[in-house]
Amino acid sequence: MNIYILLVEDDLDLAASLIEYLELEGITCDHAANGIHGLQLARECKYDVIVLDLMLPKLNGLSMCSKLRSDGLDVPVLMTTARDTLDDKIEGFESGVDDYLVKPFAIKELLIRVQALAKRRSSQARRYVIGDLEVNTEQHQATRAGVKLALSPKEWALLEYMVKMSPNIALRDEMQRAVWGESLPASDSLKVHIHKLRQKVDKPFSQPLIKTVPGVGFVIKEPSEV
């Protein structure tokens, strides 16, 4: 598995050591020494993981991560910091961080965490764009072609789940558990709610985004991908 990461670290000696070790392990690294440069690279390039120091010049790690999540980027973020209180970690997770590594750390542990994060995408993104559909989970708002969609709580939960899964299929059973919990609904309840969701997301527009995968679940994709 080829892994491409962005390391945002202002300690140049530490950054050089990490890059040397990781590249020996087959991991390609880009480096930024401040938050502004890191934000620019993260927006311009596609990374598997971002390793992000908390205390950075120009833009700190929390602010940089929060901006990335507001942009809709779902790249996993591993934050490194000497601050290890529970409040510090909570603040990091609220900004969109996926994992935390307290300095000083063993480089081998960093490698293991990077390899684990690279196998998935982050669920911390706050804005998703699929074609002309935009879903902002922070503002709890969905629009299509600039038109605000009035969704019920269950319709919102279903749409949010599908856009987070996109372009992968949202499996029927897993989606039901995510939206209804262990108290699963009647057998046709999901079908009814998806129908109502389609009336709002697809019917008023020229091209449908929500598709049924028979016997499996549902998928929401850009029209060109459906």
C-alpha cells in the first residue's frame, strides 16, 4: 500500500528525522513548516494522512484542522503535541482531529498510527458536495442547486449517512442501525423514508443522485458517476 502524507511540523530537525524514517518505510512525505503552508498543500494535494503539530507559526494546528473540515476534506488527521490533558484532547477532536499522539513519541508508534489511519477516510468532515448537492453537517443544512431542502430528522439522518459513505454503497442494515439504533423500524420504514427523501433531493431536479442497489442498499453519487 503506497501512503502519501503531509507532515506539518515547525521543528525542522524533528521533521527531517520523521521524513527519513517514514520514507525508508515506503511512505512519501510532503512537509510544511507552518500552518498557512500546510493548509495550502492540504487543499491543493490529495493525501492519505496529515500529521499535524499543534503549536505552529502563522496558523496553529487546531485552526488548520478546523478549516480543512469546513472545506469538506475527509483526510484523516493525526495531531502531535506535548499537551496531553483531557481538555486538550477534547479540543482537538472537536476541531476535527482523528487521532492524538503525545510528544515525545516513538517513531515506530507514529508509523503504526499513520498506517492505520491511511486505511480509512475521516468522518470529521463538516461539508460534503456531490454534484449540485451540498450538505453542511455543522450547520445542519442541505441545499441542491442553491435551494434549501426542508428535511425531517430521519430524512436528514439518512442523507447525512449516505453522503458520508459516498461514493461507496450505504448498506441497508448498517444504515438502519446508524439511523434507528438497535430499535430497528418496520420492514418497509426505510423504503418509505428513502422515497420521501427522493421527493426532496431528486424529484424537483433534472438528474437523480440517489440510486437503489437491489438487495444491498443505496448510493448517492454525482450524475456522471451513477
